[in-house]
Amino acid sequence: MSNFDEKEDKFVDESDLLKFHCLGGGNEVGRSCHIIEYKGKTVMLDAGIHPAYSGMASLPFYDEFDLEKVDILLISHFHLDHAASLPYVMQHTKFKGRVFMTHPTKAIYRWLLSDFVRVTSIGDNNNSSTLYTDDDLTDSYDRIEPIDYHSTIEVDGIRFTAYHAGHVLGACMYLLEIGGLKILFTGDYSREKDRHLNPAEVPPHRPDLLICESTFGTAVHEQIDEKELRLTSLIHNTINNSGKILLPVFALGRAQEILLILDQYWAENPDLKNIGIFYASNLTRKCMSVYQTYINMMNDDIRKKFRSQNSNPFQFKYIKSIKNLDKFDDLGPCVVIASPGMLQNGVSRELLERWAPDERNLVLMTGYSVEGTMAKNLLSEPDIIPAVKGSESITRRIKIEEISFAAHVDFNQNSKFIELVNPKSIILVHGESNPMGRLKSALLSKYHKFKNTKKEVKVYNPRNCDRLHIQFKGIKIAKAMGSIAEVKPKENEIVSGVLVSKNFDLNLLRVDDLREYAGLTTTVIKERQTIRISCGPDILYWHLIQMFGYVEVLNDDENEFELKVMDDIIIVLEDQICTIQWTSGLINDSLADSVIAILLSIDSLPSSVKLSSKSCDHIHGHDGEHVDEHHKKEEYNHSKITEIEIDLKDENEPKTENNSEAKTKVKTEGVEEIKVGNEVKVEKEIKVKNEIENENEIKIENKNEIKIENENENENENENENENELKMKTENELKMKTEIEDKKQIFKKEFDMPEILSKQLILQHADYSIGTRIHRISCFLRAQFGDWFHETKDKSGGIIKIDKIEATIDYFDLTVVCESKPLKVRIENILHRATVIVAPLAQKTKTFS
């Protein structure tokens, strides 16, 4: 098998390649069969036999392809070279696809193939020529699906429409669409109007690929009027010379056209009324009823005659049928239209052998003669012809004339049709090697001016068993449908919805429109997990806020604690049973997995152990001071004890004139400090014990109790100075206690919620400094880029250098400067994720605003 690859790029996506397999009809006329593979879909076009061969030799090369892969098989018309091996494919191969043809084609197909089975089995004792039986034909016939012209059928993403092709009754050309790629298969077609059929249509859509017949190559037909005149003149002259005329034709197709011509000519010439016209084919007689039935599919002339004369034009007045050739009286002049057209066997061959020795007789070849058949050999006017039965040869003196009434396009018609459909690529089939080669050269010459441009047309003429690879780059476009298309989006506006892919079509829909436009039903899946934990709601809240940043308290009472994480994950804590609920989805499932991972380890985390440990019941002092036992008991009985770290520094405090280095220790209830001059400095963490009564009031006992210890050894000598200093200390102490009271009130308002402990812990652990946040972001960048990342000397930014590509990051506004757009986008995405992750720890959250 030869391969012809047509690829524009070195690396080609296989899904963009169309594969064309020529199993028959390549550089020959006969056994037409072509296979198209594209986007995982396989279409088979026609399944004929070769009229010059018999038995298995007449079949297309089916062994070259796995027919089990074929999705659909399309038959263009009923002629044997396009449809006769269909029962064999359906009954004796692995083919499992669906078969389509037009209604008239299916009606005639049954009679035509029944006659084919009968003829091929005559005299064949070994069944070497029999491809299938009548039972095979009957079984396969029931599986064929008839279609109407212009109706679009879709099968598993393959969309096709049948258009009139002329040629014979029921013949059609198929316009296929697979994944946006349009392919037009002409089959046998005619662009010439005759007595009963319309010319072939031009489909309304431009195909990307045209698979076109090339039967006559560059030959040009006579005008229809001239051909009819030549035909009738030759017949009339032969009759006047007492000769007999044989017209070998296909039983259906051109036979009906010639019958219409001769019936009209006999009506116009009374002197011929005594000369008989006969069609010697039982098949023609049987199928004539089909022609009479499908008058509506024929041209206006036939329909007008049918309406005006109230009679069927195919009920001929001067033409009779021959039921039995043995009883046929051919002593005088007569005209016989007989099948088969290739003169291989049957009635036409028997009459040829009977009339060949008489030079008064005439054989009129009106159809295309296939290479290797008696019809083709007869055109060379041999002196002798072989007899079908026996080994004797017959002298040929009968005259031979050829007038083509074959309903195939000539060069002018074919070229004009190609120009009208304007394909991007052309594959020539159904033509002998020389005529096809001449047609290819003529087409390439015609489109040479477009070579190496976007309008270039490529032409292929594969042989049997050749395989073509042709690249077609598709464009994926999603259509907005339903409510999402009601409002026109603004420029650069992002439209979001559900992208539905069905048979290569992409549609963007709202969830509510899925049932109506896509036939899909939507189901909401609620997930639920239950975990036993030992920690309380405060610890649970603290861990979740540290991880996710956005946690909303929905319910907080004595029996139940309910949270919502990131607006989607619901967590309910009741009697140490934690229930997690969420709507299933890609993002929600990931969030829920993270929450579950935290809950499974929350009891054993070091931070949980530390946060849940109780404070000791004494104060570590250096001077042996003790806390009043009654005061401690009262604090534990009435409230929880919360420790808050407060940095106090009064920079506005005036300095003393003498800038004394004397140190005075001022002790208040719950406050310990050192005073140097008039400047108050914190020596230790100031611990404020807040007692929260039922009325949520904070009381500080012994507000006015101030104990002053003077550490200056010369206290007695400087009484006046000490009195002034004591007065100043007392004022500073009162001012400081006022500030402490204000801070208590602020924290009282902020922590006036059940989760007091967890929020205080968050305040303790949250770092609002920009430096900390930048440090965390730089760690994130270092984790992503490793040694490629380093900071600037002044720590104001970072640099990522990969080979010759360098990116600079400004920590002030987190802007990125880089010539490589992919690297820049990647860094920006990392920075965005990093700021989202570190934000809950580096800046105040929404909860405490």
C-alpha cells in the first residue's frame, strides 16, 4: 500500500489528518469503494463490483482495511459498479455499521441485485462466481435505511445530506461534515438535463475536500440535440437497409432515456409503426413500475406530461418487452434494447453473437465501455469475437457505432462544477488512468496561478490500495445558546457557562438550559463526612482561619457550633462529632479534602496542644510579690482568663530636666514597669487580667492602690525632689492606667463573642508587618524556582534568571518585568497564589475589620 502524505508542518496533530483509502475505482472504472477516516470517524462510500471480472476478483480490495471500524456506508446509486458488493460486505465481513441510500435506489436495488445473483449463478456449478445468495440479499436489504433528498442525517457525529446527482433515478451526491470538515462525494453525476432527470445540484456549502468522478477526463460531449439526431438517423437508415439494431445498455438508467427518445420518434414517423422496438430485460420490465412511482423526483417535462395527458410517460405506446428470447422472431428489421451494457453475458451478448455475421446490422454503443469488457473490445472493430458458450469464434461483420448517452460529466461540465463548489482539495476517482491523468493536469494548469497561496487547490489521483494523508486545520468555535445568548457581551468580557461537546459541536450553556438545548439532566451531589475530634470550637476555628482565611461562623450556642469555609464547606461540631458537608465539584472536593485532612490531625498537632494548655495560677515575679488568693479565686469563678500582649511606649512623655538616671519601680495591680526619668519603658510583657462579668463589664480592683518603692539610696536627702518625682510618677501612672482601660474596652468590643480565645490567639499569631509578608512570598518563589531565584541586595525585589531569560520582581507593588511572556505570566500567577495564601496571616482579615 502506498502512502501519499500531504503535511504542512513537521509535527502534525493526528486528529487534523484526513485519511483516504482507495479500495476500488482508483485509476479504473468499476468496483467503486472509498473510505474516509477523520476525527475517529470512518465513512465508506459505495461498494461495487468490477464488470470485467467475476467472483472474488470483481470485489474491491476489502482485505486492505478493517471494515469493522466503518461507522456508516453511503451508496450513491444502484449501478452494479457502485452497489453490487453491498450484500457481501454486510453478510460476509466484520462490517457492523449502518447503510444509507435514497428511496428510489433502494426500490430498484432489490430487483437489480436479484437479477445479478441469477445471471452470475447460471452455468456456475462450483459457485466460483457467486458472491452471495438470495438469502444474503434479503437479510441485508432489511438493514438498509432509505433517506430523502436534502434531509440531513446525523450518526455519531457524522452529518450528511443527499443532493440530486442526475445520472440515474435516485442517484445522489453526499455532502458530509465531520468535526467541522466538509467533504463532497459526487458519485456518478451529470450536469446535463435530459428527458426525464434534472441535472446535478450544486450544494450550498463550500467543501474542504471534493471526491469527484473523472470518467471522461478531458473529453467533451456532443450537444444533446445532436446526439439524439445521430441516434435516430442511424437507426432509421439501418431499418431502411433491412438491418437490425442492438443497443446494449444498463437495464436501468440510460435505457429509460433511450426508450423515451425512440417512443417519441416512432410517434413522429408513421412509416416506422410496423417496425418493432423491444427491450429485452425482465429487470427493465419489473423496475419500470418504480419509474412510474417516482414521477415526482423527475424533471418538469415528465411531470407536465403526467398531469396534462393523465397518463404515465413510461407506459410506452410503441415499445414492447421480450419475455423469452427463444420465442423472439427477428426475421425482419427491428430495434432491441438489451442489457447488460458491457456485453459480457446475458441477452445483449446472445443477440450480438446471433447478429454479428450480418453486415446490415448495427451495434450502437450508447454508454461508457469499461476497460477489459466486450463492449470496450468491440469499439476496436475486431474481425472475430469469442463465443460465450464453447470455444468457437464468430466472424464479425456487424457495424459498430458509438454515441455516448452516458450520464457522466465531460471536461467542461466537470471543470465548471469544480469551479462552482470551490473546494480546497480534490481527489479524482472513477476514471481510467489516461483520462484521469489528463484531467488532473488540466485542473492543475487551471489553478496554477493560486499555487503557494491560500487559494491553492491540490489535486490527487490515487490508485487502488493507495492511502492519502491530507491535513485540515480546524477552528474550534463554541456557540452561545439559551439564556447566555440573550445579552450581547461587552468587548473583552469573559462569558462563563457549561461547555457542552456533542459530536464535535461546542455549545456554551447555562446550567439551567442544559435540559432544553443539550438534552442533559443536572444532578446536585451532596457529600457528607463525619469525624470525631476532641478539641473545642476555639481550636477548630483557629486552625481553619489559619489555613483558609475566610471562615464564617453560622451558629454558636452551647450545643452546636457551625462554620462555613470559603462559602461552600459547612462544618458542624456537636458533642465532639464534626460533620463536613459540601456540594460535590472539582474545587469543593479539593477544599473538603483539605478540611478533612486538618480535622484528622487536629488533636495531635503541636499547635493544638499548646493552644489548649491552661495558664499557671501564679505570676513569675523577681521580687517575690504574690497575687492575692482571694482575687485569683474570684477571677476563676466568674470568667475566663485571657492573656494579651501589649507593647506600650509613650514617646510623647517629657524628659526630666536633670535627665536623672534614677530608676523607680512603679507597681500597679496587673502592671509592672520601670521608669527612667519621665520615660516609661516596658521591662516585661504587661499582663492584664480581664474579669468578664455576666453584664460583660470589666472591673479592675483597687484602682487607686498604688505602691511606690523608691530604689534610690539617698531618699531621705532629696525629699523635695522625690515628692515632685512621686507626683509625676502618679500622673504618669494614672495616664497609663487610662490607656489600659481604653484598650480593654476596645478588646472587650472585639471579643464580645463566644470564640474569645480563638480570636485572641489569632491576634497573637497574625503578623501584620509587610516584611513578614514579603518574606513568605519570597519563600514561595524560591520553592517554585529554586536556584534560579535570588533577591536583590537591598531586599526590595527578586530576580529569576533562567539561562538568558531574566525576570525582575518589585516587592513594592509585585510587578514583573520580563521579555518572555510565558515566564512573566507564570510568575504573575505564582505571585497571585502566594498573596492569597499568605494574606490571612499577613494582614487583617475581614472578620476583625
